Amino acid sequence: MSPELVELALRKQRLQIRSAEQRDALVYHAQAFTPLLHGIDRVSDGVRWARDNAPVLSGLGVFLLVVRPRATLRWARRAWVGWQLVRRVRALIS
């Protein structure tokens, strides 16, 4: 083999070792975000469940509106404000 090819092979090997070390460091430092990411996963699972079970939730909402209209409307107002807040935050982020 020519000396240039040996030099390139050694450089490639050093870069691969350095990349592996950087990946390990990234994984180590990212462990601090594990609880946050698990929380985000739980919220997204809850949203997915709510989308899949929309008729059940709608029926429950109508039932609560008939049984306890004042409390239901109060919670509906809070949900509306929360939804508007989420939309504005999304608009600011993007």
C-alpha cells in the first residue's frame, strides 16, 4: 500500500474513534432529558388516545353538560383558553 493510503486509513480510523466518543458523550449528557422526554411521550400518547376515542369523549361531554352545565362550561372555557395558548406558542416557535 502506498503511504498516502495508509495515512488516509489511519485518519479515517481516528475520525471513527472520535465520532464514537462524541456519540457516547452525547448519550451521557442527554440522559438528563429522559424524564422530560418520557413526559412528552405520555402527553402525545394521551392526545392520540383522545383522537381515537373522540365519540366517547363527545358523549361524555354532552352527558356532563346535561348533568352539571355550569361546571362543564367553566371547564370548556379553560380548555378554550388553553387551546388558544397552545396555538399562539406554536405560531411563535415556527
